[in-house]
Amino acid sequence: MAQPISIIKKQFLAKEEQEEQKLAALKMLVAENEDALTQIMDIVGELHENGVLEAASAMLQAKEEIAKIALNQVNREPVTNFINNFMGASAAFTNFDPGSTKKLVSSVAAGIEEGNKYVESHKKVGVLDLMKVLNDPDINRAIGFGIHFLKGMGKGLKDS
């Protein structure tokens, strides 16, 4: 019978052998990815010629000063107002039905197109024209929407 293995000898590669293995693996990667490496080098060359690498390097060296400037800019009142308004508007938009919003936006676009056509015609609207136009179902629908929109908005302002 064979004797059980009681000692395991781990083979350590010499530093030179490890470096040779790493170089061989690197050569293989370079050979396999020659086109990609060529493109990367072309891009880096263009960035260097345009001064982008130098600018990026300077920015990295001055990162603390740039961070201070950015924080000072973000803490200004107009910027904080914008952020607060954006957050409030986005919270309000979550309450809207996406289908209704899409319909309203497309209706506004159609209204702008019709309005531009009228402006280009240089016609004048008279008082009698306003009376007649109330019989138009499209205009009546828009006026009704506007009136009820204003009523809802007034209710919302009252609660606030």
C-alpha cells in the first residue's frame, strides 16, 4: 500500500518566471485586440493634440479647488430655487395620468400650429366673429376645458 500524502509542496515561481508569464499573457491580449488598441491610441492621440488630456490632467490636479467652486455655485439661491422647483414639478407630474398629459401636449402642439397659420394670414378678429366661433365644437371644447381648468386651479389655490 502507498503511504498517505502528508506534506504538500507548493511550487513558487521565481520573480522572473512570473514576469515572463505576465508578458506572454499581455502579448497575447495585444495580438487579440490589435484593432481596438489601435483605435484607443488614435483617440488618445487626438485628445492630446487638442489639449484635452492636458486640461483633464490640470483638472485632476486642481480637483479640490474645482469641487469648492462647484459647491459654491450649487449653493447659490438661483440654483437651489431651480432644484427645488424641479423637484416640486416632478412630484406634481407623478400625479398626472400619462395618457391625459400626452393628449394635452399634442393638443397644445396642434393649437400652436393653428395659431401660427392665423398669424400668417394677417386677418382681424371682430366681435361678431367671436360670437360665431362659440358654435364651433372645437373652440367650445377648448373654452370649456379652459374654464374648468381655471375652476380647478382656483380650488387648488384656495386649499393651499
